[in-house]
Amino acid sequence: MRITADEKQATRLRILAAAGDLFRQHSFETATTRDIARAAGIAAGTLFNYFPSKEAIVAGLAEDAWGKAHARFQKLSGTGDLNETLFALIAAELRELKPLRKFVAPLLDTVLSPLASASAHHGADDIRREHLELVAALIRDHGIHELPPVSMQLYWTLYTGVLAFWAGDNSPKQEDTLALLDQSLAMFVQWLRSGSVP
Amino acid sequence: MRITADEKQATRLRILAAAGDLFRQHSFETATTRDIARAAGIAAGTLFNYFPSKEAIVAGLAEDAWGKAHARFQKLSGTGDLNETLFALIAAELRELKPLRKFVAPLLDTVLSPLASASAHHGADDIRREHLELVAALIRDHGIHELPPVSMQLYWTLYTGVLAFWAGDNSPKQEDTLALLDQSLAMFVQWLRSGSVP
DNA sequence: CCTAGAATGTGAGCGTGCTCATAAAGAGGT
DNA sequence: ACCTCTTTATGAGCACGCTCACATTCTAGG
């Protein structure tokens, strides 16, 4: 049984589409892997030839969204101050992630504290690395070259905190999240500057 | 079948002790609820008359530790500045939580983003409320009365971030965690002051 | 064509956390 | 003593995520 790369890619996309639909209609917990497999037209076990775990399916959906957001951000990357630039980046991410808002929580538990778990989670780790490299580059571009050692850990904590809040934010247009994001970045950038000047 | 409150309390403590031992010997995931029940001398189902979920057992262990830490903190609550006071509080907590360090991670996933889930998790929610009230009181005691609206959300994000780091910190005496805690509090307090002065 | 071998699909089955109908065991009234 | 009623303990059983021995399907070499 040999199958073309096209067919494999098609199956992968069918799984992602089916999973997205079911996660939206039900929830991450109530949509079972058996349901997803049936909706994608494959056997229950086959699902795990494509994704090593249920969470990895969400990571697959999320990776797409993050990729799109970064592509879009690179294009209109203006020349505001650091605050505004970071805000624009994360706002772009939230925009792309919006369809996944209700079921990204499982990912946060996985992506969150991975200071010890180097490459435990496959797709999720890439998301983290890519985002952090992008942010580090932006910080450098704005003239801050000597970061306090724990800077990026602190940044990541604040970033995931905003995402966690956003996932449960029921204010009209998730405007409460934007307020929290604004304050988080203000605090972080102020601290960055005060730490690198002396 | 009626049982004295003493017997119930004794069973509860036997469960907590057995669970603590097994979580330490194995891990949160590999120690099964059946194992815990057998070690406590009860049937598998009886366990769930005492704790609504496996995570709730960890919450029970943790609640004890947090309580002890707060009691100890109240006694030697000196009159340092806000930074030092918060550092002392959290350091006291970490000291008491140390035996649980390897398996508190499941709690963080539960306690972490609970901005939406009002009272979803029983013991865990109490831990959060108690800690936040204590911190809010300390902030007030140090002359800061008008908190920016998202202050406590930001604080909680930083606090759980430190705990998550600590849970996976393999540096000699978890000294890396203390460095992160120091910086986190410095950033937070600096931001608090700059926000409440104007 | 045929056949050997490799890659992928399949679903029965495992161990898990947790539930629920039922059994067992007191406390209180007569 | 006896019966009733309430509370707790029990373990068979459920649905889940995931695994693995096997079936199935295609390619390649003759």
C-alpha cells in the first residue's frame, strides 16, 4: 500500500477540517477522536498515523493560523515604537486565531511551561520558538541590545497569560483582552528600558 | 451506614498520604486512582466520594501547604518594602510546596486561566482567592490604593508563570526560580507605582 | 503477469479516570 | 429486639485516548 504525497496531504487536511468543525460544534473535550476519524472518512487508528495525539491536531490548526498571521504582519510591518509593534503583532495573531478561540486552552497547557521539556511537543514547540525569535528581533531592531537574562521567560509568561485570558474572554469584541495586552506590553517594555539603560 | 466525622477525616488523610507517596514514587500520570485507593485501603469508587477528581487530590495536598505557608508568613510579617514583602510571601509558599514540586503542574493547568471558570474547581479556586486577597491587602498596606483595573490579572499571570517555571526548575536549589521571581516582582511593583502616581 | 516487499489502513483491545445501581451498616423510633 | 431510613462503600461497567498485530494495497524487479 503506497500512497502519493498528495493523497497524504489531502487526508491530513480532511482531518484538520473535520476536527475544526467538531471542536467548534462541540468542544475539545466532547469531540472524540473516533468522531473526528469518522468525519474524515478514516479508521480510528489511522488518525494517529497523522497526528501523535489529540492535542497535536489542535497544534496543527494553530500552526497554520500563526503562520498566516506572521506572513501578514511582515508585510505591513511599519515603524512604530516597540509597544505598538508588539501590539500589532499579537493583534494580528489573535485575528487569525479567532476561529480557534474556544479550544486553544489545551494548547496553552502544553505550550506554556516548556522550560524543561525541550522538544516534548512537536508542533507546539515550533510555534513558541518562532514567536520568540520574532519578538527578540523586534526588540533588537528598536535599539535594545542587552536584555536582562530572564527577559524572554517573562515575556512568554505574559504572552501566554494574555492568550489564556483571551480564550475565556466574553466581552463584546474581546476588548478586555486588548486592554490587558496593552497593559502587559506597557509594563514589559517599561521594564526592558529601565533595565538596559544603566 | 453512618460513620463518625473522625473516621471520615481519617480516611481523607489516608488518601492524601497514600496519594502523596505514590505521586512522589511514580508521577501524577503513572500513579493510578486504583493504586491510590488500594494504598488507602478503600475501594476504587470510594475515592471519588472524598475527592471529585484526581486533580482535586493534588489540590487537597496543595491547600494544606498553602495554608501552612500563610500561617508562617503572618507571624514574621516584618515591615520591608513591597518588593521584599511579596518575595518573602512567595518564598514561604515555595518552601512549603517543595515536596509537591514534581506534580503541581496539573494544578497550574487547572488554577491558571480561571478568569471565566468562576467556581469550576473546588479547592483550587480557594487557593487563588486567598492568595490574591492577601496580596491585595499587602499592596494597600504599602500605600498604593488605586490599582489599575487589570493589576490583579497581571499579577496572577506572573505568579503562575513563576510557579510553572519552578515546577520544572532543575538548577541546584531552584535558584533560577528565585531570580525569575525577583525580576517579576521588580517589574510588577515598578509598573504599579508608575501607574498610580499620576 | 507474477510475486516479494514495503508502506499504510484497520479495528479489536488496553488501561485510564470516573459513574451508578446496588449492597452494607449504622441511628433512631416504637 | 425489630423495622425503617439515611448515609456510605463497593466494584462492575462506561467512554475515552491511544496501541499494535494484522490485513490491505501499491510498487518494483524479474
